[in-house]
Amino acid sequence: MSDLVYQLIEQEEKRQLEKIGLIPSENHMSPQVTGVLASCLSSKYSEGYPGKRYYEGNQIIDQLENLAIDRAKTLFGVPFANVQAYSGSPANSAIQFALLEPGDALMGMSLGGGGHLTHGHPKVTFSGTHYRSIQYELGENARIDFDRVLALAEQHQPKMIIAGTTSYPFTLDFSRFREVADAVGAWLVADTSHITGLIIGGEHPSPVPYADVIMTTTHKTLRGPRGAIILVTERGLERDPKLGGRIDKAIIPGLQGGPHNATTAGIAVALEEAAQPGFRQYAHQMRRNADTLAATLCAEGLKLVGGGTENHLMVVDLMPYGVGSGTQVAYAMDVAGMYANRNTIPDEPGSPFYPSGLRLGTPMVTTRGMKETEMAQIGRWIAQVVEHVKDEILPEDPKQRTAFVKAFKAQADQDPFLLSMRDDVKALATQFPLFQA
Ligand code: DSN
């Protein structure tokens, strides 16, 4: 295989094998899911839904999509599923398009608090400009303060409340969100993208009894291909028996064209894998690994947002090392062979591009078969990297930052300490395959 594309794929596989992935929204797919993605299913157009397509030749695709839908409904215990959304952002847009009118109030967690752009982030997003966006911040100890959420809801009367997060390390209390939604008559949408694998594995409470609609991406803790599922609960159907149809119409013709059939098949395979007893063990180990990583980081003197974790992720508060220091730490970690992402912290004094936190998660390392011993070692390595770069302070003057970061990166790329750690990390990482069943 001489085409540069294949060479680059080989290089990426080598990178993933030799490094340790700690981005909580990423995961490694099983060989079965990976294989399905490279099938002839990608060559077929199938706009519409099973039994009602706009193109001929969908006899097999219909069966595949129905299989994915049935598996989703069974696994989550809901009466309706749509598996066509291209990913989480289009899926959230579809739910909003289905249930809101332009200008309606939409309430979600702020980006800084741990929410998502599509949860109404103001000014620059579709959801934050097309709708009247109300954002709730975190309260004491970086937890959701439901008294404040309720007060905000009563003040602004949102038509939709989104209970969902991307960097919130604690359990989401869907019953409290339901109380708030009921108080103002709002739709309750749960975006469980990050925690779906934990929910299926019995490590996090399910939103099914409380939410009207649930959206999850399929590639995070669920460990499938990049895509999304929209579920409607019994509760949602009781409120509007046509809710499923409204969601379907919002996907197509509302927002999308032909579904990505190979992805649909990959979702079906991933759902079957998640239904196996082994997946519960995976979810359990993911939690244990997160606890060990968090405890090690704290023991090494690092500060975690909210003091720890109750799910698969944690956010290191790097403010003691200067505003925006997530930039230097995340880069230096990557040089040392561990890739994570810089992240905002609550009440971030920096910016999303130069944030003061570091987000870490255990989905990928757990999929590779790593356990508590490896987590403790990784935690100590991360602390050593922070210690190593802590005197490299990002300039306050935005004009000086670009040059500083460029010089920092050039220096880090040649840093003997980081490069030596990279050898140690590689020695550990290569003992584990990308996917261990
Ligand atoms: N980009 C995802 C994450 O990293 O959490 C959310 O869409």
C-alpha cells in the first residue's frame, strides 16, 4: 500500500499504540466495529427511513437500520430511536429544531461549567443565536446548584432544558432536572454522550425515567463509530405521541440527507457489544481507573476541579501555574507520550483557546486493558510533567502569547526529560493492544 493515505493511517495507528490516550471523549473501537465501517455499505444512498426511501435498492439497508433501531430501543429501554444523526452536534440541533421555535428560550450548562457548544453557548453558535439562550453555571464545590437552576428557569421560562455535559466530573441527578423542567413545563433533554457507557454498565443513574428525549453520541464511552442516537422515552411519548415523528422529520428533511449506512451498521454492532456482560466490567473498570488516577493526581499535589470524580473524567485545575497553563501542560504531556486536552475550568480567567485546566479520562486506557497499577503510574507521570513545565508561564499580553507558545513547543519537542519519559510511556503502552475484549 504505497498511497500516502495508507502510510498516514499506519502512522496514526502507531501513534495510538505507542502513546496513552486520556481524552475522555475518545475511545478505541473493536475490530468488529472497525471492519463494518470499511464495508460496501458506504456506497449506498438511502435518504428516508426503512420502508420509505427515496432511492431504490435499500432492501438490505432497511434491515440494517431496523436492527440498529431495535437494539437501541432494547438496550436503553425506550419506545423510539433514531440512529441517523451524523454526530452529537447535528443530533442536538435536530432535537431543538423539532421542539423549539426560533426565539424560544433554551437552557443548558455553560461551556465553562462543563456544557457543550450546542447547549446554547451564546453569540457564536446556532443554538445560542437561533434560540434565547439561558446558561446555568456551577455552584459550590463545582457542583450543579439546583436551587440556582430552578430560579433561572422560573425567571426565563425555558421551553427546553438540557441536562448534559462534556467536562463535568460528577453524577448528573436527572430527577432534580425533571423537577425543574416540570416547574416550568419545559422539555427535558438529556445529553448523555459522555456517560452512556457508564449508564449501560450500571455505573451511572439512567435518565430514561426522567427525560423526554435522550441524545447520545456513539463513539465515546459507548465505544462505537462516530455517530449519534436520539431516543424518545415513554414519558416523552405520553406528552406528545408524535414526538418520534417530529424527531425523524427534523433529521430528514430538516437537517440531513442520506444517512451514513456503514456508521449505522457500526452502531448496531457496538450496541450488541454493549449488551454483553463484559461491557459492565468495562464500565466498572473505567470508574475504578478514574478513581485511581484522580487519587494519584491529588496525592501528587495537583488540584482537581470539585476535588475528584464520580464518572470517567476529571479536570485538573492548573491555575496555580498561571492563567492558560493548560496550553503548556497538554503540549508537554503529548511530547511525553500521553495525549489529553486542555480545558476550561469553572469561572475560567483565560479563554477556551488558552484555558487553565486539563481534562483527563479513562475510556481509552480501560479499553486497552489498563488497570489501577497503570493508572497510578500515569498519574505520577502527569504530575512530573506539570512540575517540569510549571515555571513556563503564559504571558498575560495576548500579543505575546503566540510567540511564547511557538518557542515553548520548539523547546518541548527537544526536551530530554520529556523525550526520556516518552520512551517509558511507550514501553508501557505497547504492552497493551488498542482494544482488549
Ligand atoms: N468534543 C466532545 C468532547 O470532547 O467532549 C464533545 O462534543
